[in-house]
Amino acid sequence: MKKIFLCGFVLLLACPSMFPQGKPTDEMEIELQEIVNLEHETVRALQLNNATFFKRIYSDDFIATTATGQAIDKQTLVNNIQAASVKYETFVASDIRVRFYQETAVVNALWSSRGFSKGRHFSKQSRILHVYINGQHGWRAVATQETALPGLGE
């Protein structure tokens, strides 16, 4: 009987699928909140045209695919943010869904914004896909894909 209990206990400890990615629930909840916070900070930084956030959180080899299909790197993104003439009235991230795969987080969110660009009012929504890697300096965004949703326009 002791052998069966011991074997069962060892098997339980050796089976990482019992815990998500082998991490206790509290740690996963903390990481989830970190990622959700990063999503909210991202839209806030865009609303304020604050490129400093992106310099700090986005990896040097970051790549993005914009809503128009253009592939841009981190420096181009930072330059675009610094030169932006967009004035946002509101910019909100909602419907944030996070999936963890070891030290990788994949995020899907809905971005909704209103404001003025080149003197014209706009309202738009996009689906955003972010990929984060947890490394030596914490979570860093490595890739983004934006898909503009139809219907709001100017």
C-alpha cells in the first residue's frame, strides 16, 4: 500500500499539467494582471503620444503589422508616435483575453478610440493581437497585429 501511495505521489509531482505551465495559481494571477495592465498602459501611452513607454516595454526586435498591412519595427513605431498629429478623446482596451504558454503571453483585445486626425473626427475599433515574452527584464512585447473593424469610420 505504501508503494502505491508513494508512486502516486511521485507521479502527481512529476505531472506539470496539474498546474498551468507548472506555476501555482497565485503566480499565474499576478502575471495575468501584469499583462492586462500592460494592455491598458499601451492604449494610454498611445492616447498621450508617449513614445517612452514603447521604448521601455517593446523589445528591440519588435515587429508590428498595422491595420493597413504594413510591417514596421520598433524604431518606426516610436517615430510614428512622436510625430503623430492624432488627438484622442478616448482610447480604451477591452475584451482582453490572455493565454500563457510557458514564458510567452498571447493577448487578444478590442481597441476603441475616438478623436481628431488632420482636423477630422474619427471613431474606430480594432482587434489587437500582442505577443509578450517574459525575460530577464520582465514582460516585453515582441509582436503586434492590428485588424481594423468595419463600420465606425469618420
